[in-house]
Amino acid sequence: MSAADLAGPADLQLALQRLLLTTEWNAALSRALLCTLLAWAVWRCWKFTVYPMLHPDEPKELPYLVPVLGHGPAFFKDSNGLLARARQYFSGINEPFALTVFGRTFYVVTHAKHSAEVYKHTEALSFEECIQTLMRFNGSDEEAIQRIYSPAAIDKPGFPNPKGLSVGVLVQLIHVKQLHPGDNMLSMQTQARDWINRKLSLDALAKECKLSTSPRPGRIEVPLYEWTSDYFVCLGQHLYFGDVLDRVDPQYPDAYVVFDELIWKMLYQYPKFLCRDLTAPRDQMIASLERYYQLPPDQRRDQAAWMINAIEDEIRAIGVDDANLAIVVFHLYFAINTNARKTSFWMLTYLLRNPEYMAAFRAETAPAFRGNDLVDVTHIHDPAKCPTVDAIWHETLRVTGWAASVRVVTRDVVVGGKLMRQGNRVMVPHRLLHFDETIFGKDPASWNPRRWLDTDAGRKLPSSPAWRPFGGGRTKCSGRFLAKYAVTAFVATLLRRFDIEAVGNPPMPEPDVGRPVLGIISVKEGYDYQVAITERKDKGVDV
């Protein structure tokens, strides 16, 4: 006899009720799924078929599956890979396209001619809006932001303001005055030269570089990426603040490097609970800058660069307090230090793997030295005297540049023949421009400085609208001249004084393609390049 034969009427009734409920629930679930699928199909048809037909004047959008997410996960995993796939998807139209990332629309401009339009529309496409967003993220209060970005008087004292610009814009112009060719720039080049001459020795490395090891006398081994990062952040800090900020906070450079490797979380406005590893070093640095500005002026201003004092004067004149002044200068600090440390690393790794270019670098820069000391601050920076060095600089920036220019659309504007709507963002991904075969030739992924030297077209590449390692327009990176000098002077002095070689036979370090950055790409964690540095055996003829 089975269990069913033993079941009573009550048991059968309960079983029937459960079956009915299960059937009804399955039916309800099926109806819900069908409605969801129908709604999704209607949304997708409207979003990617009907709306584009009704609005042919707007950029076409790369289709995606999930309305809330858009291309967000792919964007944060590998933004340049996503953009490359999108450009391939739209390869036949050669015009701006749109991407949705977690509900936010980006208009992507990949044509060199159209990118020039972006930089010309300074009113409709605002860089200042992006800066203000970062200021809020880093703790600036609204009153301070309004003061900084309100038009200032034409006849105000201090830095000239004939156009009645805001102090926030004047800060950019002050940076330009400090770092464009002229007396201020020459002073910083001379300071950088003296720092490099003094700090680039085996004794200094053994005493000051906490990363170094000495397996035998006369030989030091360092992880190259960590070392160049430490060296250039300390150099940049010295040029702008002298030794004072180091006395206020000896750990400032270390905190900065931790912050800079996580800066992508700030750029994309990660929720605070997901970026405590970023905000801890950031808060330390801002607090230390505030303590710096609380020191009596006679204890710090004579060591600071002209720019640091001029910015302080402008910010204080409009009634902004120390805390908000510290945040403004904090943004300048990471703009100053984020790229030179990485560029020097990549340049050296490519030279180590291409000995013929290392020899050419040594030969061309030799006249800048007297014995082992760098004396001529202009020779290395002159493309006519150092054409191969110049080509190595350009090619390293091209291959390792990873940033994009971003602007907020403050009013509807047409770029590349397409209408871009207020409230969205425009992005110019430099890397896609730099990997354009029609501009830079075949095999753009390879490091080949000769592409800048061999033909008339190659020699004209630095003036091409497709060449955007420092952005463009009035916000083009003003530190590009000092960065080139500091990196090439450092590499030239290192090669003049030392033999440098990779320890073992490591592969080429892998770039961290998943992290958006402000300029030069970082190295994937765990892929640093261990190098050995020894006194150079054959130093050639002194000049």
C-alpha cells in the first residue's frame, strides 16, 4: 500500500491547494517575466532604433543590454578597450558617438579634426565644471567654490586680470606663467638640474632610497617603478615647496604615491564607502598642506616657487580660508607629480630593451655635461641638438599615454556635425588618436621612435591635431616643458654616470589598462622592473 493510499481527505485537499498555489505563482512569474521582456524590448527598440531615427542630428549610441548599468562595468574594467570596440562598431561613420556609463551619457570624439572643435568651445564645453566637481569630492565647501569661480574685478591688485576672469581661471594662468619658457621656467630647470646632480649618486641612493639593496659593493638594485616614483615626487615637491613641506610631513611623497595609484576612484566619483583607501592618504595630504599654510610666511615663502605664493595671494584676497586653499593647491600637487614619475619609468624600460636607442641617447646628450655633472639646461631640451632624444620622448608619451580630456556640456552645442545636449559630458580619448594607423603608421602598438624621424610626415607629427598627450586648448598641460626637461635630464644623467641593467630576464612590464589615469598609464601591480645600477665603466669623452 502506497503513502497516497494512506492519505486522508484533508491531506489530499492540502496537496491540491499547494499545487494550485504553485501553478498560480508560476503563472504570475511567467506574466511578470513576459511583461519585463516586453518592456525591455520596447525600451531597446525606442533607445537604439526609433529615437536615433527621430534625432539624426545627435550622436548615435553604442547599444547596451541593461538600462541602469549601460557600459559601466566594461568602462571600469578597461575604458580604452571599450572605446576601441565602440570606434570599430561605428567605423563607417567617422563621427562622434555616445556611451552610457551608469546612467551618465558621454559623447566620445575620436576624430582629430573634431577634437580641435572641442577645445575651441570653451564656453559651451566647460573644464571648470569638472574641476569644481573634484573640489566638492575632496571637501571644498560651496561658498569657497563660488568665491573662487566668480568673476574677479578687472582692476584688482595682484595677478593682472584684464578680462575679468575668476580666480579659479587665474590659477591656471599663473601656472602657465610659471612653467612656460621664460625666466620662471629657467629657474625651475636650474633647480631641477642641481637636484639631479646632487641626488643621483650611489651614495645618495644607498643612504636615501629605502627601496635599494646592495648585493655587493658598487652595485645597487632597485624596483624601477617604485624608485622613479619616489625620486620624481620628491623632486617635484622640492621645486614647488622647497624643504618646508617635507618638514611639515616627511611622509607626504609616500602618501601621494598611494593616492595617485588609486586616483581613478576620484576621477569617476566612487562612493565614499568604496574608496577609503584613497581618502585616507588624501586627507593626510590636505591636512598637511593646511598646516603648511598656517606657518608664518617668513618660514616658507622664500623657499616656495613663485606660483605657489602667487596662488596663495589670489585665494586669500577673496576671503577663502586655509582649508579650502589647501584643497586648491592639493589639486596642483597631483597635476605636478602624476606623470613624470611614470614617464621616466617607461622610457627607461624601453631603453633597456633597445640598446641602440640607449647609445644614441647617451651620445646626443653628452655635450650637456662637464665630467659627470649636467651643466647645460637647454641642450637636452633642444630637438635640433637631440633629435633622437626628442623622438624617444614623443614615442614614449604616445605609447603609454592613457588619459582623456573631459568637458561638461553647459549648453547645447554642435561638434563634428552632431548636437551634444546640455548636462552630458564630452570625452576626447587621446590613446585612440595616438593609435590611429592613418596618422602614426602601421603597427601603432609598438614602440618605434623612428616614426618621428624618418620622413617629413614623421617630423611634422608633433604639430598634428591627432597628437594630444597634454590635452589641448587653454587647458593644455602647462607642465609639459618642465616634465620633458626633468625626465630627459634625469635619464641622461643616469646613463652618463651609471650602467643600468635588468636583473634576470624579466618580460616587459604590463600596463594597468583597467585604471583610468590623468596621463601616463600605471604599471600593473606585481610587474615592477628590478634593475641593477653600477658605476659606468666607459664614460666616454668629457665635454
